[in-house]
Amino acid sequence: MKAIAAIILFLLPLSALGKDDIDCPEGTIISGETTPEVREAWCEINLKGKTVLHGPYRAWYPNGKLGTSGHYDKGKPVGTWYGWYESGARQGEEVFVDGKKVSSKYWEEKGKPKESLEYNHSFKKMDAAKSRRAP
């Protein structure tokens, strides 16, 4: 009976980090953090002596609903990242290519489009007002 209790106490912190909620690529280590505001889980890999994020990233609200979902490739955000309000309503989508945000869309909590942006990374400094596009 004591052995079962010890196993349960050992496994409890693993599930609290969301380790059962993400599938990490081979060769990575599952990691995460829990605070009163958020529970996060991600995958890490050692690259040239430095620990970087590699694989899926997830963050949950205290109510257990998913708040953010995205993917890292050797330390850089890639692909489409999704965000949700604590209610579960869609909050935004951000598209990354090689670690650079190329577009984003945001919605109000009731579903009305809020803002849609495209980013031009060929300039060192960008005027965000010029990059705005109609939703």
C-alpha cells in the first residue's frame, strides 16, 4: 500500500506539467512549469551546448482549457501558433517562418475579427501601421 502511494505521489507532478498532453520528438526532453496563472509544457534539446525548445509547446489556463499551442524548431517558433481565451473562444493565430512572425489574426472573445497583420522582415525597422491589412 505504501508503495502504491509513493508511485502516485511521484507521478502527480508529471501530470501537473502537462507531460501527458504533448508528444515530444525523439531525442528531446519533456519539460514544463506550473504557476497559479498558467501550466506549460514543452520539449527541449541540447544544441551546441545550449538548451533550446524543440517540438510542441502548450499552455493551459488554471481551469484546464488550452490557452496556447505552437511548435518550435531548434529554438525558433515555426508554423501556425494558436491562442484561445480562457472561455475557450479563439483569440488569435500567428504564423512563423524560421522564427519570424509573418502574419497574425486576432478575434474578440465573442468571435468578431479584431485585427489582421502581415509582417515584412526585409527591413530592420518596420512601421506596424503600414503592415496592417483589413480583416
